[in-house]
Amino acid sequence: METLEAVIEGKPVPDRDGSFVIRTFGLFAVFFGLPYLTQGVSWWLSINPGRYIFVKVQIQLILIALDFVIGFASISFGIGLFLRKEWAREIWLAFLIVTLLLHCHVIVVQTIAGIPASTALYKWIGVVLLVTIISWAYLSKAATKARFH
């Protein structure tokens, strides 16, 4: 709701409906997907089938495909969040949980295949966990849900 003084003086009114925070989540989701795309391209360009056994090449190809899927999905959900679409809010929250579980699964698969998991992967899982907690804490509130259409 705009104050009378601000309307009379022609000053910009602060964003009281939370659109700024929601759009910030959207921008973050877009930027969240970019590392997945860059990692997918990097791995794709560096794959050398003759260097590894067949199983490791297959695992690497699956991880590359997952990087592309997660990257493009995150960017599209980010655009939807930026536009305050309800479908994007719901899918983003589910997507984060699936992404977190997928990362944990990747660690298990890599361990079974004899590929050591790097500390960077553990740190990234921590980032995904933090993003999941913050997103669920803010985007699942009833007042925030009402701002989507």
C-alpha cells in the first residue's frame, strides 16, 4: 500500500509486497544453474573414452547429462520465479530436494565405481542444502504463496 506523501511527492514507494525478494530468488536460480552448464560443457570437452574403463565413461556421460538437465531446469525455473509464477515456485522447491538427493546419490555411485569424491562436491552439496533450507523457509510461507500467480 502506498503512502499518501509518497504519491503526492512522486517518490518511489518501497517494494512492500515482497516482489524484490521473490525476483532475487529467481535470479539466484538462474545463476544456480550456470555452474552446472559450465561443468557439463567442461566435462564433455575433456572426456577421453580410451583413458577409462567402460563403466567410468558411462558414469561420466550420465553426470554430464545430469549437469545439463539440472542447469537448464534451474534457469527455466528461475525465469518463472522472476515472473512470480506459481508453477515455478512449486517446482523449484521440489527440484531442490531432488537435486540434493541426486548429489548424495552421485557420491554413492562414485564411491562404488572407485572414483574419489572431491571436497568441492561436498562443499557444493552444502550450498545446495543451504539453498534448499532458505527456499523452503521463505517460499513456503502462506504470505509468500499469495504473491504468486
